[in-house]
Amino acid sequence: MPDTPWAADACALIDAYRAGDRSPKEELEATLDAIAASELNAFCHLDAEAARECAAVADVAAPFGGLAMGVKELDPVAGWPLTEASRAFADRVAEQDATVVSRLRGSGAVLVGQTTSSEFGGLNVSVSLLHGVTRNPWDLTKTTGGSSAGSSAAVAGGLVPLATGGDGGGSIRIPAGFCGLVGMKGTAGRIPRGPRTVIGPLTVVLGCMARSVRDVARYFDVCNGNDARDPYSLPRVEGWERDLGRHDLGGMRMAISPALGSAVVRAEVEELVVEAGEALARDAGLQLVDVPVQLPSLSAEWAISNLATLVGELGDRYPGCLPDLTTEMAFGLQMASQVLNIDMVAKAEVNRTAANEAMADVFDQVDFLLCATNPDVAYPADCTLNTKVGDQTVGPENNGALTIPANISGNPAVSIPAGLVEGLPVGMQVIGRHHCDALLLDLAAVVERERPWPLVAPGSPR
């Protein structure tokens, strides 16, 4: 436990509660004060009185007993706003908790409030017309990425030790990479998405923004398991925290491909990721193998599927809601409605299938595939579509080129802090075989042990 308890990971803080060294009530008040004073714009809604009531009766023996936690604003919480970070839904209120929220409540978590997101979770930025700009605690002029923007800022900035996240195209891993956190996207279906699960396009995976690997493992212990309201959710798996670090990784095969054969990656980022990946292979006893990797970014296919789903969710609000949307979101929806036809949708599905085959071909030859999480370090906070990697101009599809493939294929993937470039965090991403999530957490634990990272951003003001 650091001298400043708020800078510990969630598990250490809960241990302090159980030992009587800290109080959930006192810690909550300090949390609320820190949020009020913060320049990060990480929270867009607070439920202070309900949190106080919960903290007052917290059972610290529960997995997250008494822990103040943020909830991404795309995750419904009964009685809280359900805006999805868009003015189009500014007046909407959630009628019931998401399944994951119910499970967190049952684990003793104290839900403090909502953390900011990009509009509909659709852009890799931390900007929305409804809530403004969310800032990176490592450098307030930089972005946290998206869409789990506020969650990553709150956890890395020392406001709360844990917050929910969701990953439809990199929205856990991208902000984890930009903010120096560990970000795990489990196998598709690992954590259920209900109630009222939107079936297509089967790319969204729920998880958390965390400071430590054991915090992620405990989160999976609490939240994983089948729910009837998500027909694609997986059966429950026990022992994520208990079995952390106990799997034999020796001799497993890993390929290092910083750009996955398609992305433009900054040279300094690529060099750091290769060095960190080689160190991980040595420390974990992995066998490095040279395998050709050419995974398509599939940004267009990803966008087509998600925009079609969004039009359905907007319902009668569309197209009248277009003035309430960010320029990029409105443009995307208009383009989709004008040019989408059955031939384009069919072609997108053919390309998705081909991408899944390409990923499977790689995993016929390796157990793990390591690459960069992001093409570059965090870019300016008010940027809506980044088109720069270093001094090189790139297309906006480059932003998610490294993360989208694992969403299309459903493979588990984890972003692990690899080091710094120009004082900003760089993440390396390890992709694994379907249902081998625990092995990825073990690899992350090896990095955490051998190359520990700061649990909060240096100079965090709390």
C-alpha cells in the first residue's frame, strides 16, 4: 500500500478496509472531493448520496466491498442518465441496471457516478457535444482516447481505483495504452452485455479500466458468466484471481508484429514494443517465432455494421437528431444511409469472414500475437479524428487498425504498459486464442512483476 492509499490498486485498498486501516466512508468522501477538484472531466454524473448510503453499510468481506467505482456512461444504471454521450438521448433515463452493474453491486462496489465516453462509443476520442473534452492525467493537453475515456482518466488520475469499460473496436485497450493502464478485452461473450442485448455486430466486449492485473482478474471473477439476456454470453469460469500466475507458459509460441501488417506505427513506438515484447518472451519462457502477419484493419466493415445498428437504436429520432450529433457521427450516419445497400453489407460480411480466417491462420502457428496497442502516443485532447502518426499523415482508419481485428474475430486481447515515449505511455497488445483469456492475464502479470508501471499518472493532483 503506497503512503497515499488512493494511489493503490483496488485489491490493496480493499485489504486496507478489511484490516481496519482505511474506511470506505472516509475514502468515498475523499473521492468525491477529488472529483470536484479535478480538471480531467472524467465524470459526467455523480450519485453522491446513494454512494454514501452504500459506503456506510459496506461489507468489506465482499470482493469489491466498499470500493468506490466509476461506471462508463454507456452502461445503464437504474435512475441514472442513459445519454450514451449524445444530445440525441439527453433526456433519457435508465430503467434498470445492466447485468454487469447488478453483479458489481452484489460484489459490494460503491457506484459513485458515470464516467465520460465518446458519442455512442463510436469514435476513438474523448470529446462529445454533451460533456466536452476529457483529459489525460499524464498530460492535460492530450487525449485519453475512446470510448472508455472518463474511466481511464479517472483510474489513471487517482480519482477511483477501478471503473467499467467496454470494447467494441479497442475502447478498453486504446485508452489503457494512452493512460498507462492494463486493459483486457476478453473473448467475445466472456462478460454478458444484457439486458436488452443488441445482437449485432457481435464486436462489443465488456470489461474494466484497471491499474493492476489482479484487479482485472477479480473483476472477471465477479462479472463473467452466462446471462439469458445475452444469448452469446459464455458459461461462468471460476478462479481468475486464485489461478493468476499459475499457468505454465514455458515453450508457448509468440510472434511479434508491431503493425499487424497493415497499420502505420511510429518508429519509436515500434522499437519500444519490440524491445518490451522480447523481454516478455525471455521472462515468461516463450518461444519467439517468425510468422507472416497481414491482418486487415477492417475499419470500413466495422463502421458499416455499427452504423446500421445505431440507426436502429435511434429509431424515430433519426434523421431529426443529426444537428445534435458530433460532425463526425452525423457525417457517418448520413453517408451510411445514402450509400449502404445489400451488396455493401454482404461484402462487409464476406470481409469479416476473411478477417476471421486470417486471424485463425495466425493462431494455427502461434499461441500469442504481440503488437502495439496504438500507432502513436496520445494526440491532442480536442482532436476528433487523428490523422497524424509522428510527422506522417495517415487516414483516420489507422487509429483502430491495431485493435479492431480482435473485435471482428472475437479473440481475447490485453494492452499492457510497455514504457514511455516523450514522457507518455505506450501500450503493447497481446492477442490470444479464443477462451485463453487467463493466459493473457498471466503474461500481463509477468510484465507487471518484471517491468512494473506507475499505478497512477505521476503528478496526479489528488
